[in-house]
Amino acid sequence: MKTRAIAVMRNNDRGHYTVPTHGLYPFQWNWDSALSALGFAHFDEPRAWTEITTLFAHQWDDGMVPHIIFHQEDDGYYPGPDVWQTGRATPTSGITQPPVAGFAVRRIFERAKDSALAREKAKALLPKIHAWHQWFYTMRDPQKTGLVAIIHPWESGRDNAVDWDEAFARIPTDGVGPLNRRDTSHANPEHRPTDEQYKRYIWLVQRFRSLGWDNSKLHDASPFQVVDPGFNGILIRSCADLAMVATALGETEIATQSRALADRGLAALETLWSADHAQYLCWDRAIGTAIDSPSIGGLLASFAPIPPQRAATISTRINAIAETCAYVVPSHDPTHPAFDALRYWRGPVWLIVNFMIANGLQNAGQTGTSERVMQDCIRLIDESGFAEYYGPHDAEPCGGDQFTWTAAMVIEILNIQRAKAA
Ligand code: GLC
């Protein structure tokens, strides 16, 4: 299985970055790259560092790291650079994605065989990742709540999650021309977001574009401002992990600042806990209400060093969900009316999210659930190969095929399982 996973990664390798998969996603994506680097690190450490270094070579001056980097022209994806118009030398999108690079860098750094190379690369990345984290707390938390908002569903990485439905219904669609969707010719339209959702995605892009992509304006100008516990959990974890790398490299100022960001975020995350749902929930900042949607975003927060009793409750909740489907962790609660088993982030299982949940639960001492989640990942691959995502009832492979980050997670998980067995 590992050999097959490496072949998938090599096939999608474009030298200094990887594409998520052929066809559907022909450029570099932000959190795909950071997570894929974990896979590379097991068989090609220099290549792992290159993946993340390339990503940060396209960081904006204000600190943002964009969600897509359009390294080469390819009309197989919409919306392309002509829609974003961010004015970058190498075109990029104008929004960001879950900041998992701090976590990835610590993991690759600490287990590196070539420690001289690791020190050199981590030292160069450290201030850049820190600047990105600071950018979040400046630009996406102007009221200093300790929690950052996303201003476009694509930033969450969970594009069409049920979580966004109500907030998204308030987004207009006027002025959006005909869509030129390409995703539906690469993948089954039944498994993809709807045209109505796409119009709103594009409306937001046009709104931000009209403000010249000036991040000091975008948060307040966006009618979509949602605080996602999963996203914040990833940011908190990355700040905490970056503090560890900074300490190891003698960069005490970055270490202290990163630790403080993580602590403040952790304290604020508590405000998103829902005792009724036994998990965290999103918060609609634009109208000041909790979003009553039991999605995987509220379980993914366990990637952060949350209080042990919260991790224990989330672990129990995942075991309860496991009674309702054959493979955990579905991206939405299967007993909820909006659950849609095969539609992208509204039900299917994604290996990257599973890996992060398993990792967080392991750290919190929830070993049994962590192992169950990882075992289900391996069962999915056995059944259905390296798909983009999977049906939680029958392992149906969905979306794109031969997926880079799916393969990277398999390499990670096989390694963890081997180390445990030894
Ligand atoms: C989809 C996913 C997003 C991912 C991208 C590339 O947009 O929702 O999380 O980064 O594809 O794989």
C-alpha cells in the first residue's frame, strides 16, 4: 500500500510543488501542500521541505498565504486567475486556507534524519509562518476575541459544509455572470456543490476583488463571517507547534508570541462548546449566533490541545457516530436531516480530517478512538483506492482519483501503525 501511495505522490509531483490530483485541481493548494509534505518526509526529506518552501514563496506582503497558487496556465479550473485578479507576479487566489503548516513543519523537523537540512529549512520558514499566524489574528479577528473568522467558505477547506448554509443564504448573487464550472466535467455533479452555491462563491470573490484585495477592509466588508472551530483548532495547534520549533531553534521571541496566541485561542475556543451537541459549533459572527449544525468542524477542533474532558467527550461522540455508519468520521452527523452521504463536505469521509482528529485524540490519551479512526482510513483505501473522499456507509470512492493528500495520509498512518506494532 505504501508503494502505491508513493507512486500517487510522485505522479502528482511537479518538481517544486504537487497538484492535489490530475485534471480537477491542476495548481498548488495551500493545506494540501502542507499535509502532503508529511508524506514526502517519509521517503524524500528535501522534497518535503521544498513543498512548504514553495508555498511560502508566494506569501503576500501582509502575511497571508493564498489558498491557490496558479503556477502555470490551465483552463481546466474555474475560477482561474482572470476571475481573481490579485495582481501577483505568479497569480494566486485572494483568500487563504486552514493554516496547518506550523504543525507540519514541527512534525517534519522533529523526526528529520537530515537534521542540518531541517534546521536550515525550519529557520527560514519560521518567521514566515509566524507572520501568517499574526496576520490571522490581526485581519480576521479585528475585535480581538481570540478567534478568527473565515470570510469565504473556501477558506475553511470544507467548501460546501452544511455549516455555511444559513449564512450563505444571505449572500446575494446579483452581478454574477454565467458560471464556467469545470469541476463538474471532472467529477460527478451529484457529488459536487450546486450552481446556487457556486454563484455565491463567485459573488464573494467579486466583492473582495472590488476592494482591491485589501485585507484591512475585507473582514468587515464581508457579509460572510463565520468562526469555525475546526479552522481555529488548526490555527491554535499550529501556533503551539511553531512555539516548539522556535524554542528548539533559539528563537525565543517567536516562541513566546506563538505560545501566547495559542493560549488565547484555546481559552476563546471554549465559547464555541455546545453541551447539547457534545461538540464545538460554528459561530455566525455577522449576526452573532451559534450555528446549529453538528459537522466535523466541531470534532476537528480536537486537533488543538483542548481540555482533556472535551477530548473525552468528542471521543465518545465519534464512537456514537460509528454506530450509524460503517466508516468514521463522516463530515456531517449521519442522523442530521442535512446529511448527504456522497456530496463533498456534507457527509463523506476525508482522510486528512481523520488524520488530524486521530492525532489530536492520541495526544489527549484517547488512544482507542484514535486507532479506530486510523484503521477506518486503511479500510477505505483497501476497499476503494486513493480517492478524494469516500461514502461513510459503503466506502464509495468520490470526487477526484489518485489524490495526493490522501496518499500522504496513508503513508503517515501506516508509519504510525508500524511504530506501534514494533
Ligand atoms: C477542494 C477541497 C479543499 C482542497 C481542494 C484541493 O476545494 O474542499 O479542501 O484544498 O479541493 O484538494
